[in-house]
Amino acid sequence: MANIKAKIRRNPNKIVAQTLKVGNVALTDLTDINAAGTTDGAMLLYNGTTNKFDVTPEIGNQNTNIIGGTY
């Protein structure tokens, strides 16, 4: 994981953000991604039960609507 550094200046009521250099971070490094089903053509689908994004090659959720135009 990346080293994160912060500076707090004299004004205790104000925190100023500085440039953050994270380095190489993969999507699967995030804690709210379940990458167990990673395969070619997979996509992320949010799982409201686990509060995570699941990697899946198919959409099997009745709550998902894909509106992509006219066919």
C-alpha cells in the first residue's frame, strides 16, 4: 500500500491538502471490490447486501437495467 504523508499548518481549524503520490494502484487493491470472479469480459456490479462491487461475467440481477439507445 502507498505511503501517505500530510502536513498540518499553524491554523488548527484548517487542513490543506497537498499533492498525493500514490504510485501503482490496481482496482483490486480497493477494499470494496470483490475480484474473485475476474475473467476476460467481466464487469463490476454493485452488491447492496455486501456493500461491495463484485466482478462478474454475467448480469443476473433483476434490478439492473441497461439503457443504451435504440436498436
